[in-house]
Amino acid sequence: MQRTLCVPGPRWARVLCSSLLCIAASVMPAQATDLAKLLQEVSADAAIPATAIVLIENGRIVQQLQQGVRAAGEQPARPVNAADVWHIGSNGKAMTATLMARLVELGELRWDDTLASLLPELAPRMHPAYRQLTITDLLSHRAGLAANADEAWLESTYTDKTDVMTLRQLYAAKVLTQAPIAPARQQANYSNSGTILCGAIAERLSGKPFEQLITELVFAPLGMQVGFGPTPASANTGHKDGKPIRGEHASNPKVMIPAGDMYMTMQDWAAFAIDQMQGEQGRGKLLQQAGYQHLHQVQGDSGAALGWGVRTDFPKQRPVRLLMHAGSNGYWQAVVTLQPDTQKALLIASNAGEGTQAEAYQMQIAMTVFSE
């Protein structure tokens, strides 16, 4: 099912890596990017029903644009508006990482706690290669874990009535008894498994479902309203083969929510992005300054931080540090780019995913904006 190093299949999303950023080479610097014009170019592609863009500067939204319809082929058509929700796929991994950082600051765990100590019930059966790994290894994709433990089993959980917390513990048992696919703490091998394990660990520590815990500790303090799984039937809708897709199969199995299966308005997504950037300057609402810095620190030579890809070689004439990520559950596409040192960010989302050029358009817009 793999297409590139960082794209392990249609039902989960991607971290930005060099193979996805090569489009930047064809982007010419601009003095003042016309986002409305770029949005119109995306909207001219009939395979992409709708796209939204938010530009952030100095801690506030300076532009928010959206164009298109919630569901292709509907009559009457329902244009998207500023209050619509968008599925952000694996961009939610940075939110899961932030939850784990909050638990560290609350004293519930430490960054150097090992998997064997955090999941003692699994320790006897755990593959020896995983026992000394940490949350940092999981969140930076440097644990050597498979992308997904058992795709057939994951598919079966759509109809499984077992409570989701138990399902995540079962997932942990599956993935941690498998042999690693690569040596630990070397290159990043993008994996949903690491963040799903973090969700299972957070649930074991708190006794609360991941969805409740991240809402209480991350979303509510930022004033965010976030949904999990498929968007409501009446809301903005993902698409498959050009047609709206609804119901439980319009998103990943619920066990995978910690790996990024969330939807929200662009304003709520912006609230998270702003807090991540301001946090590096000691002005965050969720963590101490050191907490944000740890989240955004590249681990080894991997180019991966915790829930973020990091790029430091663009634009060529005056490189800056960019925190980047792309996400898709197969039916949506979303890209986020943060430039914390200047407090500038760009968020882009489309209700089209696999089989379209949505990601390519979004990457080109992001690279155009940050080439200025």
C-alpha cells in the first residue's frame, strides 16, 4: 500500500519529508502573495470541492478564505463558510504530542520513562527492542514501529462493540510484540502506531478515554471545539472518487484517533497553531516554554520533532526554521506550516484527498507564502 517513505496508505496521513517538499524548487519568491488568486486556482480543479486557507501573523489571523461546496453534486449546492469544520488528519499528531507534554508537566509521567515501565502488563511479552524506548521516541517516529500493527484487525474494529480504551490496549499488545521494522533512534519511519501507543498510555495513566483527556487538557484551555471521527452528515464532507463519503467508513477506525482523526473549524486549528508558536517565546497557554521547545526539537538526524517535521533549508537564499505537517484520512487533505521565529503560520484544508492534486496545490501555496 505504500507510495513513498512517508505515505503508508490511503487511510492515514503523512509527515512532511524531503520527498514531499521538492515542489518548493519550482516556486518563485513573491513580495506579497495573493492568497485569493491561489485559492481560485485550486478551486478551478473540479476534483477538489472546497478549500480553506488561514494566514496567521503575530499571533492573530490576518486572512481567512474559503471557496467551494460542502458536498460535490448536491442540489442545491451548499457553499462552505468561515464556520465550517475540516478534517485535519495526522496534523492531530502534534496535538497528541502536546497532550503527552501536559501529562509530563502535571507529573503523570516523565520524558525518560520507558515503555516497559509505562505498560508493565505488556512488558513480559514486549519485544526487547521496545522496552527501553520512551514517549519521545514514539512521537518522533524513531521507535522502529510498523506504520499500523494489523490493518485487517483495524478494519474489523469498525463493527467491534468493545470499548475504545480496551481496543487501544489490544492494539498496543499487537504492535509491541511485533519485530521492529528498523533500528530504534536512527532515521524516522513514519508510524501511526507511536501516537496510538501514546493514547493508550495516557488512558492507562488517567483512567479516561483519550478523547475526553485531550479535550480537557489541550482543547478546552485554548477554547477549541473539536470532533472525532467522521464529520456530521450535515457538515462539510470528505470525498471519495469525487463523491461525498459519509458514515463510519468516512474516517479511520476510532482506535486510531490519537494518530490524528479530528475535525474542527479553521479558527480552532489556528488557536492551536498560535499557541505552539507563542509557547516557544514563553507565552503559551498549555505548557512551560521548555515543553514547547522539547516538542519542536529535531530528534537526532531524523528531521522529525514530536508531531512535527522540521525544515531548515528553505527558502534557499535565506533559510528559516519551519515546522510542517500534512494530514489525510484518504478523503480530506490538510497542510500546516509554522515559522515560530517570526510568528507566521499558514493552514490549508480541502475536502478532497486520495486521487486528487489537493496536497500538491497546498504544498505549492505553502512554499510560495514562505518564500517571501
